[in-house]
Amino acid sequence: MVQIATFFVTCVIVNRYHYGDMIKRISILIILFSFLSIKGQDNSLSVDSTENKPDTIVNAIKPTIGLGIGMLKFYGDITDGRYGNPFVSRLGYELFVSQDITSYLNLKFYVLFGQLAGNEHAYDRHLNFQSHITTGGFIFRYNFLNFLDKNRTIYPHIDLGIESVEFLSKTDLYDAYGNKYYYWTDGSIRNMDENDPNASQAIILERDYNYETDMRELNADGYGKYPERTFAIPFGIGFDMPLTKHWLFNVNATYHYTFTDLIDNVTSESSGERMGTRAGNKSNDKFLQTSVSLNYNFGSNYKEKEPTDELENIDYLAFDQDDEDGDGIIDWLDKCPWTPPGVEVDENGCPLDSDKDFVPDYKDDEVPSPDSAIVDISGIEMSDSLIHLKYLMYMDSTGEFADIVSKMYGEYNIKKKKHYKVKIGSFTEGISDELVAQFLSIPDVEFHNFGDTLTVITVGDYNNLPEALRRKINLIENGIEPAEVVEQKNDGTLTSVGDEANNLAVENPSDENSTNNENQNSDNQSNNAPNNYENNQVVFRIQLGAFSKRIPSEDFYKVKNVIEYVGDDGLYKYTTGSFTDFSKAAKYKLEMALKGYKDAFIVAFKNGKRISLKDAGVETSAEENIAPVTEEKINPENVYYTVQIGLYKNELPTEVLTKFMELEGIDQADIEGGLTRYTTGKFKSFKEAEAFKNTLIEKGFAGAFIIALNNGELIAVSKAKEVLGK
């Protein structure tokens, strides 16, 4: 602070000198800055020179010098600052030297040379001036680096300071030949007054813009020998952009508010013929400086990084012994990197290929293949007829195999194919064995696990909505409710198709024997198999094991369609496959054993319950621990048929409500999943219920179908027929 106070006092002293002696003024400023530099070097504060903290005073004198050029725009009484572009005016030049006080505060000393000018050629007033100015002062610059990122490309800043301004103002009243300017009302400039008796002999003049007349000497307003110097307050904004370690580019806009109103020799008290009908304004004169500069920093524009040896402290031995794929062969000896986990490899780290058919065993579906046999990508021997067929497909020019090829590659056209499924359950905790048995009795059931808590159960896989809706109706008829149609997205997530789509009226082809009319697929990929409760069909599955901890999905990379669920005993259980033919299930079990699942065994399900293999008609000597199945006795008095006309999650649409009002005796029941079931009629005979359903369809209830209830709970229609006998 002593240095700053010293500088301020010096500015006052300098201002008392005659302003023509600029060399003396600049010399004093330089001596002052040298004094500040010496004081800075003697600073008693102990500062770590290797790190400039935001609030730390910088003790090393590493100044920045610079040269700037820009435009000076005058704002005063002549033109009143209302006209002209601030970026198109008179040139100004700036020399400066600055020093960082802290990492975010800088002190800048400067001198500014240039011209201010104003030319007003209005109907009632014609004034002009040009002033040579010389300015010297200091500015404090704040760059926000106490809270902005230090490694920026551009550094914004704001400036505030004080300066001394010397001005020498002149006006252009005469041309080069000494003729005085007279401004006529027709807009011309002539050598005589418009009202002169000899005005007809006046000649037109052109301004030479040579400002030859000292405005102070004119003494137009009686101010006498007023001082042509003043103080000013500069404040501005800008930004710095480091170019290299030492070079810096700067853009700045600084507004200089002076303490005088005499730079243009016009004030609010000015009068006379030259002022016309307008007086001067009451504010002091100002000028705007817009400039760019190039700076050289004797220190550095940014903190240098400490040189580091990137190769030191490296454990080269660890690199030599690294085994990225974990197959027991270190990487620099491994000829087959990134082998999948758990695959057996040879001494070169390559997967075993025991039959030498160039298909590794873990991908080979036929081990061993005959010697020298030609195999496909799955390692299966290709017969002559199959090779011939592949050749014909490759050379197909008639389109004979186009349909086959489109089916083969259609599964990759994910964007065009939709996947609709019917959701029949959603669980956040363990599922009871009884409920699991019901689900696994359905051949095409799927368990979708999302995270560690949510399990969603679906059946079917349809590429159009009506088929999915018919399957939903079929499930409800067989006592599985609630059932909701969902769409499976490409990322595996399941989303509801919405109430409107879920309640679309579709033709119901099922009636009593709908389930038997569906095509049942007994292979492992039985995607379109219907519910089998009515046909007493047995479903065989392969249980891979039960574990206390969840098994990562990648551990089952050799197995397709694995179903994971948590039983009510808290164990994670895994099954695969879905077969109605025991021989195919037995073959698949053997495949699982060959793939490492030696404890895999076959389980059987029928009518929603797990049964023993013996009860499934399989002769086996193995003992099975199957819990006895207790058949629930149903009282016929509590069983009846009814016709379901709707199943809605939210309030009924207006048009549906209006249609329902046409009927009498509509019952509604809230069921699981926030759904409401709407039914009408109660019948002990299936034929009566069927006749009533057909009547409803004729009235426009196209989606009506028959369900059976026991004490208000949904049961399979087949079970109701068994209990009621009709």
C-alpha cells in the first residue's frame, strides 16, 4: 500500500508540470515503477516461489510489457456522443508495463497517445474540433482467478484506475487559403455570409480538415487561459488469451470519465451565434477506448508443469507375467488372447480343438467330427447334399431360395420386427415353489430378471398385437390372471402397450377348444406354444442346480434360454429347455452334462404342478423327492360361468361406459395389478353361457369371452366343466 500511495502522490506532482514536458512525466513514472519493484523484492513476506496461491502476494518482479492500438471515440457536447460508430473513430496508441500483485490482481502503468475529434454539421449548428491527448496513469486489473479454473484458454478481467489527461484542442475555421467557412442554409460552405450584400459573388469552399485554430485562444465563452489537463477515472472490461509461454494477446474496452467539460471547448453555459438553438449538455467529457494489444511476460503466462519421468516406477516384471484373459498362459506367450473365461486351452493359450476341425471344442456342436470332414461354423460335418444345397443357395439366380435366406437373416432386422409378450406375473421377492410350478407348466414361459430384486414372468413371443391379445384371453380363460400384453424393446425392457391397446376387441377363435387348435412346438425354442392346462400335456425341463448365491449370467454362456428364479427357500434356481417329448429332454440333459453341468436332472410339470417322472409316464429307477400334490376340493355351489366384457386398469373411456350402460347386471371386481374386471351373467351351464356370449357379440361386444369363477376367484374353464359336469 505504501507503493500505491507513493504513486498517487507522484501523479499529483506530475500533473503540476507543464504538459508539454511529457518526457519528464514519463521519466518520473518509470522511476516510480522501479521504486515499487525494489520494494517488492524487499518484501518481508515469505512466499513459496513454486506455487502462487490465489491470495498470496507475488514477490518476484517479472513484469509484462505491451503495445496496444485501438480506436478513441469522443462523447461530449459536439455531436453529443449520439452519432458515429465507436469502432470507427481516431486512432490511439498505448504503451504499458504491468506486474502481478497476486495471482488474481495486477497493477498496470501506461501512457496513451491519440486524438479525439467531433464534427457536427447540422441545420442550426456547425462545430468541429480535434484534440491531441496524452494520458498516463495506473489501473488495477482483476481476473477472477481466485475462483475460476487456472488452466483456461481465455481469462476475463475488469479494470479500474486513475489517470492524468493532457489535451490540446483545435478547430477548423479556415481553408488552406485563409478563407473563413460560412455555412449556408442550402448545405454549402462559402467564403461569405449568406446575408452579405455581395453574397451573389460568394464562392463554394471545401473543408480541408486542417485544425489550425487553438480553441482556448478563441476564448469564445470567456474562460480565459483554462488548464488543458485534468484527471480521469478509467474503468473497463476485456480478456487475455495466452499465445505461448511468454506472449499474450489482449482485447479491451475502457471508458475514460474525465473531470473536465472543456476538451471540445463547449459546455452547458456556452452561448453565442456558434451554438445555434441548442445548448451544450451538463455532463463532463468522456471517451471510449477499444483496443487490442500484444504483451510480453518476462515470467510465464501459465504455471509450468513439473517435468516427470513417465517411465519411472514401472514394474516391467508385472507386465511380463500379466495374463489378461486368465487362461493360465501369460500374455506374451499367448497366441490366442482374450479367450472366454473357463475355456480349456493348450500350451499356446488357444482353445482346445480335439477333432482338429478348426472349430474349438467350446463352439463345436459335434465332437469328434470324422477325420478330414468339412464342417460348418458349428463344427458339424457337412454332407455332400448339404454342401450342394449351400452351393445352390450361394449361386441362386432365380430367387428359389430367397424366402429361406430372408428367414435366416430376418432375425437381424430388429427395427422392423416387434416382440409382444403377455405378462402374467411380477415379483420383487422369492417366488413360492407352487407358483413356480404353475409358471413352468407353460412351455413358452420366460423369466426376465432386472437387477437383483425384480422378476417379470411372460409367455409367448408375437410380432403382431392381435395374436398377443388372443393369447391373453386364452390365459384368462384358463385361470391365469392378471394377464397384460407388453412389448419387449431391443434392450430387453418390457413396456405396457397401454390400456387402449390391451383392451382392443379381437376375434376370439378359442371358445371351448381354442387351446387345442394352437400349434404346439415341442422343441427347445417353443415360442408360440399355448397354455397346456386343458390338454393334460406334460412339460419336461432340465434343472441345472440350486445355489445360495446368484450365478453370473456369463457363467451360462454355453446354455441358451436359462430361467433364473428365487424360490421361497431363498435359493437361486436355474432351469433350461422346454420339451413335451421325454427323449428330447433326455438328450438335452446329456448335452448339459457334457458342457459341465453334471448334476443336471429332468423335472416334469403338468396342469400347473410339478409331478414325478413316474407320474409323467417315464420308467426310471431314480428316486425323486416330490412333495405330494393335494387336490383342492371345489364346492359346485360356488362355481359358475360368466362372460367377461372388459378388463381395464384406469377409468372406463366414455364410449365404453356408454356401451356398458346398454346392459343390465354388470359386475365388476378389482383384481391383482390394479385391474378391474367387468362381467355380466351367471350360468351353471357352459352352453347357456356360450349362447349369451354370442348374443353380446351380435350387440357389438366383439371381445366378449367366457370365464369361470369359484367364490369370485378365477379358475380354468376346463376345471369348471369338470366340477359342474356341463
